[in-house]
Amino acid sequence: MRLGGTPEISLRTKVLKFVMLLRMKVFSSLCFCLFVAASVVAIHFYSEAKHLQKNLKTIELDPVVLQRKLQEEPPAWMLEQIRSDLSAYPSGITKAMIDEGFSGKRIEDFNLVRFTIKEGHITVAHDEKNLSSRHFRELLGCISKLNQHVRLPDVDFVVSLEDGFEGNPGIGPAFVFAKRADVASLILIPDIKALVGYSKLREMIPEANDKHPWETKIAKSFWRGSTTGGYSTLADWDRLARAQLVLLSLAHPEAVDARFHHVAQCDPEVPLLMKAKGMVSKSVSRPDHLKYKYLVDVDGNSCSYERYFWLLLSNSVVLKQVTPNIQWYYRALEPYKHYIPVKEDLSDLLEQIEWAKNHDMEAKLIAEESTQFAQNNLGPEDTALYLYLLLQEYAKKGEEGKGG
């Protein structure tokens, strides 16, 4: 019986060995395929990341100037603005607050990015579409550059990449580029153009200033821009402040030269209507704006961001529409010292232009003061200083939140 059973056991053993060997080969092949696929994905992601890094535009900082500013007493207005924003959280900022704001549809709807800095290492959580977003990449580049020059505190914070908000978006203690002054929960941060340093404008505008001294400038207000500020239809296009400005120019060409160079955010019929009314003209270069003594600043979808910066730098006087929208440095600006204020509906614009004409020396001093402010307070190292101070004060609120 033993002899008769041996071939049967041997055959069964061979079959089992064959099956096990086959399984091992299939498993090995499958693992190899998965490894190759993962490698391809990893290589693709690495290449994409290298491509993004290669094309990254970031702030250029003078390390000597930055270190000097970090050691000096910071401008009072910076700490006042930062502490004012953070005063909305008297008991501190907790992880639960941040988690609630950075959740669900809010991430996509408000273009949110979450940064965590721990022992000098930066990690990011964001919607997938932001990987190729210029704003996201430039923001990441600026934070990384600052982190190279000075050790940043351990923080967990959220940034919205949106231009601005109509009211309170309910995203908690998030950093934003602009907000309405009455929305206490949002925390102002320098906008993307400020964070990358305005390098071209810093060369272009001073060169134009040299070509257009105050005495040679034309005593007229000037503006060129696009139809932002809301969606326009044939029934309501003229409700926009920018449209009111252009219509005022058509009625008073001796005082105001204002036109649209781009018509957007509107029904298809609106551009034809505006062109027929003579409201649209060619674009005018920034240096050519400086031929005029009075440059108008009117909000679009939010603040005008880099436009207001170069207007302040222009050595022309800014006629600034006063609205609830504010940026990180607005607290430092004073009416009739850095700009001539204009009501939100522009109803006193002609009156303010007339005031400037009748007070030419005062208008010239306002222009000089605003240019000096921009040079001394809105440089790349100043922007980096503000960001550093904000993260330091924000980190304190995080510690307070843990203690609570």
C-alpha cells in the first residue's frame, strides 16, 4: 500500500509546487508592473514639480536690508493692523477653528490653501487645481524664500487666493489679500503682487517720474481700466462706479479723461453699447499715466492691488475712492497726506479735482508724501517683514488657543 501510494503523493506534491511557483511568478510580475507604474507616476510628478519650481516667480530679498529691518523697531502701523485683525480671537486660535474653515466646499469655493510650518519644514494642503495656479506657486515661493532668511514659527494657517469678498465668507481665521473693514474674522496678508516684490514697477515708475516732473504734468484726472466690480447687463451696466467715472468723463472732458480699455464680466451686448457711447479706447501704458497730475483709483471686484501701489509711487496725486475694502497697508495712509479722498459714488470727484487745481502746492506735497511712503514702507523687505510679524503674532494666538 505504501509503494502503491508513493507515485500519487509525488504527483500531488509536484502539482502543488507548480501552482505555488506559478502564483509567485504572477505575484512578482504584478508587483513589478505596479512598481513600474508607480515609478512612472512618481517621475511625472517629480518632473512637474521641478517644472513648477523652475518657473516660480518669487520675491527678491536683500538679506542685509531684511536683517536690519528685523532688528529695528517695526513701523507702528504694521503691528497695529496685525493686532487689530487678530483681536477677533481674544481666547486664541484653535485647530478646530482652522479645521472648520478649511473643510467641505469652502476649500474649492474660496480657493483655500492650508500651510503648516513645523521646525522650519513647510507642508501644504490644497485643492488639486491649485498645483498649477500661479498665485499658489508664488505664495509658496515667497513663504519658502522668507523661511530661508529667518526661522519661521511653528504655525498652521489658511490662505484664500480670492481677490476679495462681498461680506463674511465664514472661513474663520483665514489670511486674505483684501477684506471689508467690518469683517473682523479675516486676517490681512500682503497680496500676491506685493509678495513677489513689484520688481518691474519699481524700475518702470521711477524712470517715468524722472521724465514727468510735477511742473510739466497735465492738470487733469486720468484713468484707464476694465469693467470689473460686478456683472453688467444692458439694464444695469451703469451702476458700476467705474462706469460712472467714464460717464463723468464724457460729460466733463476738461476735468476727467477716463475710458475702458477692456470690457468684461458682462452680457455680450454691453461691449457694443459702450463702444457706441464712446466709453472704450485703447490701453495706455503706465508710464504715460504719469503725464497727468491727478490719477484716479476706483475699486474693481475688490481693491485695485498693484495699481494703487504704482499710483502711490507715481509722484502724481491719487484721487482715491474711499470704500469699505481695505488691504494690509491702508491703515498707514491718511487723507490729504497720502491721497485726496473721493466718495464711494464719486459724487464729489469734480469738486476734489477743483480743490487740487486751486491748491497746487498742497497737491504736489501729497504726491511727494505718497511716493515716499511707497518707497519706505512697501519694498520687498517691508513686505517680508510684515509677513514675518504676522506669523509671529499668529503663532502666539495658536499657543493661546492650546492653553484654552
